[in-house]
Amino acid sequence: MSDLKNNSEILFIYEAKLTNPNGDPDDENRPRMDPKTKRNLVSDVRLKRYFRDYVISKEGEDSVWVTKIEGRNVDATERLSKLGKPEDVLKKCIDARLFGATIPVKGQKGGGESPRPTPARSSLPGAIHSTAWTWWTPVPSLPSSR
């Protein structure tokens, strides 16, 4: 077990009046409700988006891994090319440290077996240490349909 030296917690409180803070797309966008308490529920995805939007407003788009660039959607490879190396994502993007991230890593050319997954951990001081599994799997060429 790792020793966390700079552990901290965040208390995120917000209030929503006369609004739908987190509509359920599977239920005609009605508010998510707890049937017992009759209180609105907010999903973890919604809370993460609130947090990311706040960080973007204060620090800019380069401080968040999951974001749009200049108002348009981008894939992870394009996002990585803007930030630098995969190691830079943990240093620059707070949401990758807090919530985890899937970062594309270009594999070697050629076939063969993919190596066994190995755990990758952040070595940054104060980072939340969660284990992420990374591996490369060769994809066979598909025959042309022409």
C-alpha cells in the first residue's frame, strides 16, 4: 500500500433552484430522482463536468484532459499532440490525476503477442495514486472491400 503524504479532499457544493441539474436521457430528460427521499440526484459524470468547466474557466483548456479544443470535439490522439508526451498529461491535467484518463500510446510496428498489462502509477507529489492498466495489442490488417 502506498503512503500518501499530501492527501486532500474537496467539498464541492452547488445549489440548483427551479432547474433540472442532471436530466436522464433514458427518461425523456426528466430529473433524476431518488424514489424514497424525492430528492434530485446528480451523477458522477455531471459533477466531473462541473469541475472540469470550472477549471477551464480559471486555468484554461490545457489544464483539463477531457475537453473541447477551441469549441470542437477532438480525439485523444489529437489532444495528446497538443499537450506533449503521455507523461505530461498527469503533470498538466488535473482531471487526469483526479478521475483517471485513457491516454493513447503508439505501439511498435510488427506482430506478435502483446505484453502482459503492467500497472502505471503517477510519481507526482500529492497525486492520487490509482492503478491504470496499459498495454498494446496489434491489430491485424483488414482485407480491402473493393
